[in-house]
Amino acid sequence: MPDGKVYSGVFKDDALVDATNVEDTGETQAIATNEALESPAPVPEPAALEPEPAPPEPVTLEPIIAEQPAEEIAPSETEEPTREAISLATTDEISEVEDLYRPVSLLTDDIRTEVTETVDLWGAAWSEMNVPQYLDNYSEDFAVPGNLSRRGWEALRRSRLSRPRYIDLEIAYEKIELIEDDLIDVYFRQSYRSNLYRDKTSKRVRLRHELEGWKIIEEKSL
């Protein structure tokens, strides 16, 4: 303490408890303190670091190349294709496109099935009031009736498909004709019923074979 007394005991939480001895050694404490300040404890020198071992010298290995016939050696993956290879690939791609979109010049049973399935999907989308699916059956070149724009016609059809509570559409096919390559007329009897309106009418839709399949380009009530 500042008065030179030294207390011996147990410290807990920075407080002295159960002091067992009190000594008045202020002079001795001061001398010991001065000696400690004048002769500070020596700082230990750091241990000498051992030199790192020299890295091993690189060993050069000679590649071993097995001999094989020239025809068995595969061409490099980074090798640029020749003009002949590009020409053959382009020809094959054109051939695939031509096979996929070959013009329809005969009204075969398969073509009849494709066309009736397209009209059935169109009628089903109408009955289900599925506007996106219904409009997807029309070609971008669809002849919009009246003086409406394509956007105005789509808005009108969207309103008429969404307004009723239900729609029931039935189609009875009458005739299918090939007009010219990729153009087919489908004649049918249409029965329409909803909670707002009902009627029966004869109709003709003209479909064109396009990149995405058969699409309606003209629709007319007879």
C-alpha cells in the first residue's frame, strides 16, 4: 500500500479477502521497487532460425510416344474444321429443314388428321375459355375481319371468351379441301352455346402449313 504495508491473503474479483498477515516493510518495498525499475528483466533473444533446405533440382522426363499407324491417330480437338466438313454439315442441316417443312401437296389421311386435330384444339381452347391457346392457333398473317387492327381484334376476342360463365362449342366436319400447296380449307357446322348467347352456323377456316404447324389465316361464316 502507499504507506509501505504489505497484506498477504487471498484476492477474489480484485478485492483482498481473508488477510492472514500484515507487514510494515515500506522501506524494503521501495528499495525492491527501485531495483526492479533500474534493472529490468532481460528480454530473451529470439531463437535462431534454421536455414531452409534448398529446393530439389527439377527432373526432366523424356515423353514416351508409342508408334501407331497414321490412320489411328485421332485429330486434335482444337483443329479447325475444313471447308469441306462445314459444307457437308450445312448441307445436312438444310436437308433436315427441307424434310421437316416439305410443302404439303397431297391431301393424305395423315394430313387430314393433322388439320382436324388443329381445328379440334382451336375449338377446345374456345370451350375452355383459354385465350392464349385460342389466339395461338391464328397465323401472324391472319386476315382480321372488318376494319379492326390485329390488336383490336385480339382484345375483342379476349372479351368475348372471358365474359360468359361457360362456353360449349361443338364441331361437325363436312368437307376438307386442298386449295394449293400448304393451304387447306376446312368446312364444318359449328354449334355455340353459353349463358349469354347460342347459335348454329356453317363455317370455313383456311389453314396454312407454317414453321410451327397448321395455322388459321382466314375464318368465314357461310
